[in-house]
Amino acid sequence: MADDVPSIDDIANKTFYGFKYNVDTARLTVEKINDGSPVRLPNAEFIREDDYKHWLWTRNTLGFDWNSSNLTRLLLEVV
């Protein structure tokens, strides 16, 4: 898992987007962090229920919306 951890140079001046999914409520949460707060990435050997399921860093602004014809698909727009 250490190879998956980005270096500080890779994420400097970028915004973090983390995706969490609650299996009990079927709720998807997208967290946006760009204020210098620490981000705790999952450990492959000990995955917690509240860990991010997927994450990314980007300089671009991202927008999210549900597909109007298929509400099970989340659309991502790079602004």
C-alpha cells in the first residue's frame, strides 16, 4: 500500500475528493478537502467501515450530479 501513497509534491496545491459509501443506508458521501486538513487514507491490511472507498487529488474543480435517466449512475464533470 505504501506505493499507492502520493508524495507531497504530487498533491501540493490540489484538492482532495474522497468517496465514502455506507452499506447500511446506501448513502454515498463525497468529501472535498482543500484547506490543508489531514487526510487519512485506508490501510489495506485493516480497512475500516468509514474509510474512503476511492479518492483522488486534482487541480480542477469537479462537479457531481445524478444521471437523470439512470439514478444509479453518478456523473462527474471536470469544470
